[in-house]
Amino acid sequence: KIIKNFEIKIISTPGHTQGSVCIFISNYLFTGDTLMNGEIGRTDLPGGSKKVLIESLKKISVLPKDINIYPGHGIPTNIDFELKNNQKLIKVLK
């Protein structure tokens, strides 16, 4: 098989855990437990920090609105949908 060249970006998104990252490939963002459909990551586990998670969510929120999100749990979504409908995300970004 031929695989076209593509760029992979690792975005540091701590908060859920100290070493959390999102992986950005083309128009796809693999968010793990940082951002999920209708949810944001928990911060009550060892190494979690709500303040740090909010900064990570701010990084994600300014990415192009049509980026497809594949979270660690639940169904895929996109940034535009989450910014309009994810009440937990909306609340922490205010």
C-alpha cells in the first residue's frame, strides 16, 4: 500500500493527567480524555488540575471549527459542535 505523507502534531494538553496529549493528524484530533462529546476530562485523579485542563481546552478551542474529534471515550464529534453544545466546555472557557 502507498501511504501519502502527512504531518503528525503532538499537542501538550495536561490537566486530566500531567502528561496528557492530543494527537493531530490532518483534520483529525485524537483527544483522549481531554475533550469528549459533551464532556471534558476529569481532574480529580492524581496529577489532575482543573486550572491546567482549562488552559489545555483553550488551546483546542481555537483550532479550526471543522476539525473532527476522536475522544478516548464516546462518539466522535467536532470542535464546532462542542463549542456550541458542550455545556462543561462552554462554562470553563468563559
